[in-house]
Amino acid sequence: MTIEQNCRKIESTVEAACLTAGRKREEVTVVAVTKTKPVEQVEELYRLGYRHFAENRPEGLIEKQTTLPQEDIYWHYIGTLQTRKVKQVINRIAYFHALDRMSLAKEINERAEKPVSCFVQVNVTGESSKHGLSPSEAIPFIKSLEGFPNITVVGLMTMAPIDATDVELCRCFKDLKIIQEQVAALNLAHAPCTETSMGMSQDYPIAIAEGATFVRVGSAFFAETEA
Ligand SMILES: *Cc1c(COP(=O)(O)O)cnc(C)c1O
């Protein structure tokens, strides 16, 4: 399959998932995860109409950002960011998906030249291998970000366990949605928290069924493009 065929397949899957869930297609933003992929493939996704791209290393972000058009792309940073690397990326991105600790929040607040839209990462299922706050830590943490003018908590992000069953995936995404709604109901000026970043290539239809507003899709775009 070519990238273009993969795009069509992803788009029809997103549409079908929205239809089944009674949601509008515009409610879901597909973020193309382009980490480790060559610039040419990202350019092809751009030509095919994608405008949201995610990287997980400063080098990859900078390389692609300097090559692709500057005006109309939203760059997302996913994955762990070491505190000392914050200054390299924070003023280059529209969304940061991995806010999970106070030291990182402080550094972002200090280095950002304007407010950054952040997702607080929650480890819903409590897997020890994953980053993210536990569900019980999430709300106190978000409240404690009030004094940071350069951090806006736009939503919550999670990564589902890799080997989860569909039932477990549903539960995980539902639980994130519940916490997101709890935060939104607090009406915090610094944390509107209207969004959920959940779902990857293996599970984005389930995430959409459970209310995802941003899905982070990587390998599904690039499957079998070498052939
Ligand atoms: C790599 C990655 C993705 C995309 O995963 P695929 O399985 O390739 O779709 C999504 N989110 C995060 C945080 C990632 O690191």
C-alpha cells in the first residue's frame, strides 16, 4: 500500500468510527506521527492535506520543521521530554502531549515565550513501564499549575497498554474521558481541558468511539510503503 492508499483507509475508518459514535468528523483531529520517518514522507502527507504532525525527538522536529512549509502546520511533541531539552522545542510546537511532572511544568513555563497548549499525560491503567500521572494525581497536579501563565491545559493524554483487549482499551479510554470531564467541570481558567489525546494505529477507532478528539496515528500511514 502507498501512503496515499493508507491515508484513504485511515480517513474512511475515522469517518466510520465517528458515524457509529454519532459524532461529527470535525470533532476528531488526526495527528500524523512522523517520528523516525524521512522528510519526503512527511511532505507527501502534507500534500495529501495533513496539517498536524507529531515528533518525539528535538532533532526530528527541527529537521522536519525547517524543511516543510512554515505557515500552516501544527507541530505536536509526543513522548518523554527531558527537562534540559525543553528550550530546544517548546517555542517550536503548538501542542505538547506529555506533561507529567512539576519540574517539567516549571521549565516549560520559564522557557516558553507564549502559552503552550499542553496535554497532561495520565497512566490510566497503572502500568509501571509507562510515564504519566496516576488518575488520582491528575487533578491535584492540574490545580497546582494555576500560577504558570505559559501553560494551558487543553486536555489529557494517555497511551493504552500494547497488549490490551478491546474491552480493556474501551475501559482505559472511558476512564481518561471521565477524568477529562471532571477537570473541565472545575472551570479552571488555566485548564479548560476540553480535549482527549488517545488512540494510536492499533486502537484509534475504539478511542474515537470513546470520545477522542486527537488521535495519534503513526505506523498505519506508512504500512508497507517499502514494497
Ligand atoms: C509512536 C507514538 C504514537 C504512534 O504510534 P503508532 O502505533 O505508530 O500509530 C502515538 N503516540 C505516541 C506517544 C507515540 O510515541
